[in-house]
Amino acid sequence: MNKLIELTSLDQPGADVFSTLTEAQLRNRLEPEKGVFIAESPKVIRVALDAGYEPTALLCERKHLTGDASDILARCPDIPVYTGERELLARLTGYVLTRGVLCAMRRPRMKSVEEICEDARRIVIIKGVTDTTNIGAIFRSAAALGIDAVLLTPDSCDPLNRRAVRVSMGSVFLIPWTWIDTPLSDLRRLGFRTAAMALSDDSIPLDAPVLKQEPRLALIMGTEGDGLPHDTIAEADYTVRIPMAHGVDSLNVAAASAVAFWELRK
């Protein structure tokens, strides 16, 4: 049976996970195994629960207790449920809740690159992408278009950032991912050839047959502003461009990733 806690103020004990804690504090870099993240909206929370993520607390508008969130409460009978009026919850969290429900969940143990890539044939490396919307969109495309795993460099946005999770519509829970801070040569040791998505004089088009013929391929995506560093491009086996029309030189990284995932899918 859920323990219902009626919120009457912004500083009520136990509700700080939904209000005063920053993303960095939620992530708990010093002790990642104690970190949590926030999933927003009933649909996204259901995807996380189906994927085996462990809930620790729920914040819910009162009207959703017997509405959109009723099945979630039934699935999580042992966690505290904080509730209140919409206006108070908006002041508590600093934003109007999407569909009126937030769920705090434990962060999973991060797997190694080797574990993530063991059976993968198509992976993407996200390097230095910090925009939460782009990260969420890339994960959604990756899950939908046949990418087997996602690797992120430490200077990229956390995929379990609240907004990134929401933009991905829960796709961050559907595709294996982890952090990578090793050279591209380590991926070659695992049997991958690497393809840097970048504008370059010696780049090959995305539909070049040699790319589809690669049994294991890692796409490297960078920011749309600065793009990938020169040393990353130089180290990659291929430099790849998306052919453009009307004088357009590039796409947003999220759009470019979707095009690349579709073209190079296995």
C-alpha cells in the first residue's frame, strides 16, 4: 500500500529529490550507485518500469492518483507518493508537470564498453553533445532505427537528465548505453570500423556501398556548431558526409543522426 504524503509547503522533508536537488546532485558523481534520476509523464515512467528500472518515490497531482497514474501506483506499492495541487507542485519543481506525474528512480550500474558492444553491429558515439533536446532525440532515433548501443564521451549530456529522458519518450531505457573515454583504437580491438560524420574534402557520401558492407560500424556524431575535433576525424577509418541540396551545408545533429541511422542500418 502506497504511503500518501500531502504536500503543504515547498520545503517538506523527503520531497527535495523533486525540487532542490540539481541534476549533478541527483547523478551523484562521487557515488553513482546511490544516484537517482527523474522520469516525467506516465508513459515514460511505464517504459522505465517495463525496462526494469527501480522507482524510489512518486510526485503526482491529486487528480492523477485515480487517473493516469493509478496503474503506476499499483505497480509500485512500497514507495512514498507525494501529492498536492497543480499550482503547488509547479512551484515546488519549478515547472508545470507533463501529465502531472514525476518518478524518482535509481540509476543502474553502468556497464563497460565491452559489455555494451558484445553483440552490437551498429553503434553510435556521441562526442561533446551537451544539448538535452538533441540527446533525447538521438536516443529516440537510435532505438527506432536499429542502432544497437550508444556510447557517450564524458563531455556529453547525461542521457538520464530529466528533459533528455522526456524528449526521448523513454527510449533511453530501451537501448544499451554507457560512457566512453578511451581511444577509437579500442573499438577496433572489438571489431568495429569507425565513421566520423563531418564535412571534409576527403569525405565519402553516406550512401557509399563500403559503409553498408561493414559488419560492425561505429558512427561518431559531434556538435553541429564546432563539429568533431580534427584528431577524432583523423583517427576514424572513414569520414562521412550527408549529401545536401540547395546549398545547405549541414543538419542539426539530431536530424543528421536519424538520417545516418536509417541509411546504415543492418
